[in-house]
Amino acid sequence: MRVPEHIGIIPDGNRRWALSNNMTKDKGYEYGINPGLEVFKLCQNENIKEVTFYGFTVDNTKRPTEQKLAFTQACIDSVMLLTKEDCEILVIGNTESNAFPKELLPFTTRKKFGNGGTKVNFLIHYGWEWDLNLLKDADFSKKHILPYIHSKDISRIDLIIRWGGRRRLSGFLPVQSVYADFYVVDSYWPSFTPKDFYDALDWYNKQDVTLGG
Amino acid sequence: MRVPEHIGIIPDGNRRWALSNNMTKDKGYEYGINPGLEVFKLCQNENIKEVTFYGFTVDNTKRPTEQKLAFTQACIDSVMLLTKEDCEILVIGNTESNAFPKELLPFTTRKKFGNGGTKVNFLIHYGWEWDLNLLKDADFSKKHILPYIHSKDISRIDLIIRWGGRRRLSGFLPVQSVYADFYVVDSYWPSFTPKDFYDALDWYNKQDVTLGG
């Protein structure tokens, strides 16, 4: 079986899940924490080397305060849960704003936990435009920008799995996603089951790899 | 009905179509010319303002010579056919190579034909890395790169339709595609029917628009 080296996770549908369970929208996010840990463990079991979670974006912070507080806390809790596992955590996002949670500043360079192993990236207060604008130490003499984007330490993605039925990237890592196969799960992220993950792997196994060739 | 302002077309499956019709792979491309004209006319009818066709990429030129000749000629013929219509044509691609057909050099600034109207863009000898590296007149003082990418004259895309069943962007305009809804047609591009197009529009009409918000 051909297994992806790097999976991107777009955990969408938390608010729709909350509404469909008679909760206010902001209550959905905390039910998305455990699915993240489950996906991590499945990646570990399948020897997937890297997994990137779409936490929240600069755009998302325009939402009502109670939602903003809720998704920020869910992201902090998700990262903290993983510090108890064997993994290597990196948080990428625009730290030059109060919307970036200070609790996650120590993770903006990759940190090893336990015996290390699986690389886990979280996009936190991430923005695709911010990403593509350049790092302060960029060398412009060759006009090659890719070594200087903010997410340069995140590798190319082979498979993106999006929950919640929408068929779009919503600004998720435009450079790393150029060749990614895109699998959509119709159910909402808090309803995650391991079957979602294995169905995606089975589907990926049937795709060819051309890398644009 | 909510109609996209800008549609991206990934006309994939020409070679698989040729094989399934007992032809050699290179013969498929010429059967992709007419579908392009049909899509253009449908866009015109539906008042879609801009359409971008994925012609061929820098990566594609690694293919066998007879295929390379065939897809290059099919792209030239497709552009020439459109010069007889009311439209405004722009060709974007890396012209600093013999792989870029000299016949298309006059179209590298937007040219109006007939009464103008629908903008039609072709990506010809395009590469996402080439696109994201910067124009020679880039002003780096603000480190904002987006005004200086090679495809800066192509607007944001609302809907991408890909024929041939694959669920990936394959390097198609990473910046303009960040929020695009992505619709996949399983049949091969030379088997195009107007129903493919209208099914995609119907599907698009049912998606919400959040632009990452």
C-alpha cells in the first residue's frame, strides 16, 4: 500500500455540528480536540511522517468573540495534549498580533516530545497572504521566494483530508498543496471516526503520482 | 442563481481518452480543442467574466516529443480559434525557453478581439514555481510579493472544474485558487458535454461563499 508521507487535515464543520446538536456555534470546537489526537495516533500507527492541522486563520478572527475564544482555546488544548505523546511539534502563524495565543509561542520552532518521531504542524493565526510575504532575512538577489516563505519548514503535502463537505482549500498552505490529492469527508469534524481516515488512505492508494509530469 | 465570476478549467484526460479510443496518447490533444471553444461560448452565454484554461506546464514538457508537439499545437490552435470570437485573450507562461511557442508571444499582454468582453486566459509553459518567483521590476521594500507574481493579471478564481477524475490542482495558479470551489468531472476532457458545465454551475450555486471568514 502506498502511504502518504505528509497529510494535511482541514477539520471543518465544528459550528454546523454544534447547531445540529442543539448547542451554540462556539461550543463545537472543544469537540474537535479529541478527533485531532485520534488522527495523530492513526498517523503514528501508519508510519506517516508528518501531519499538518489547519488550526485557525487570520480571516477566522473576524468571527464573534465567543467563537474566537473557543477555537483559540481548542487549538491550545490540542497542542498541549500532543506534548504528552512521542512527536515533534511546530506551530506556524503570524505571531505579531494578540490573536496569536502566547501559550503557543514556545512551539514556533520545532520541539521534540517523548521519543519524537511524527512531525505535527499546527497552523495558528495563519494567513496565506502572510505566508507568501517574505521573511525578514530573505535574500532577494535571485528573486526565488520559496526558501523565504513563513511556512518553509513544512514539507510538500501528499494528501489533504477535509471534513464538513466543502471542496476547497480555504487558503491552506498554497505552496505545499500544489500537488496534493484532495479527499473530502461529508460529515462534520467532531463526528470523526477512524473509518474516515482509512477511507481516505484507501482512496489515496488508488491515485497515481505524477507531480505535474 | 449565483454564477461564478471566474472559472478555471483543468482539461485533463486527453491521453487516457486517446488510449480508450485505440489511438496513441499524443492523438488525444487535438480532440480537446473544440471542447475549449464550447466552454468559452457557454461562459459567454452565462455572463461569466473570466475563464482560465490550463494549457501546459513546464513539468509537462518532460513528456515524449510527439506528445509535447501535439499539446503545444493544440494550445496554439485553441488560442487562434478564440481570436475569431468576441473576447480578450491573455497568455501567461515562461517565455524564456523554446518550449514556449513563438506564435503565442503576441498574446502575453491582453489583446481584444471582436467586441471584446469575456476575458480568456491560457496558461502556456506555465509553472507554479516560476509564477511565484518575482517579476524583474518587483519592489521588495515592503516584502509584499503578490503584486509581483507573474500571473498578477489573472484574478481570483471562484470555481475550478477539472475533467478526468483527479482531485488535485497539479500546480494550477496557487494564489488565485486559494478560495476556489473545486468540482471534478470523472469523464475525460475530449468527452466534454455542456451537461458537465451546467452540473458544475448547479453545484457551485449550492456552495456558500465565506472567503475564509
